[in-house]
Amino acid sequence: MDTRTIRLLWDYTKWADVRAFDAVGKLTPEQYLKDLGSSMKSVRDTVVHLVSAQWIWSSRWKGTSPKAMWTPDEFPSVAPLRERSKSLHDEIERFVSEQTDASYAKDVTYQNLKGDTLRFPLGALFLHVVNHSTYHRGQVTTLLRQLGAQPVATDLAIFLASR
């Protein structure tokens, strides 16, 4: 994996996350918390999972293996999660800017949430984070539509056209 591709994918992920948070931020508190029967139940639970997963992977890349995801109850409204996401994005941004093609080829060894030790190249793990984030933003889009709210387009092609 090369630094140029990862830079592009990280810039896209940040852009798409901000757009998704803009749409989620327009929900009422009731809509944000409403159990819609999705795999993560609510919009809140889904965006908390998305950002928490980015945090877990960022931590693993730096040598720490967290034992649990963030708890959705920590985020009764979107504002504190959005702030935490912004800080995390800044942290990942710094990390990405320090990497090289060679560092993306090196293995990262970590423990998953079950305690299993795994090892993959940093570049592959980064692709996983981008893919995982895209998947859950797609879920947020569906949940917003179920609530009668307006989702936003977060396609990579739209990002590329906006640059």
C-alpha cells in the first residue's frame, strides 16, 4: 500500500464522516436515540460504533489493544461524539502524515476484543478502517431515511469531484 493512496482514502473518510455528522446533527434527540431495529439499533449507536472502531484501530496501530468499544450511553447527544470524532481525526491525520510506503508494508500485531493475537500489514488494516467506516455510513443513510430525515451523499466520486 502506498502513502499517496492511503492519504487519498483518509482524506475521503474524514470528508465523508463530517458530511454524515452534518446530517445526523439535524436529528431531534428522539430521532437520534430511537431504536430502529438495526444491527446497532439507533443512529447514535451506529455512529458511536463507527468512531469507536476508528479509535480502536488507531490505538492498535500505535501499539495499544483496547479491550472494549465505547459505550453509546456516553453520547446522549451528537455534539460530544462529533467533538471526539474531530479529535480522533486530527490524531489519525498526524499518524498518516508520519507514515511511509515501507511502514504501511510492516505488520502490526494486536489483540482483538476477544483477546486473540492477530497480525496484518498496517496498509491492509488502514484499508479495513476505510471500508468499515464506509459500511456504517451506509447504515446511517438507511437509518436517516427510515426516520424521514435527509441523508447526504458520501460517495468517493463526489469527494473526488469536490477536490
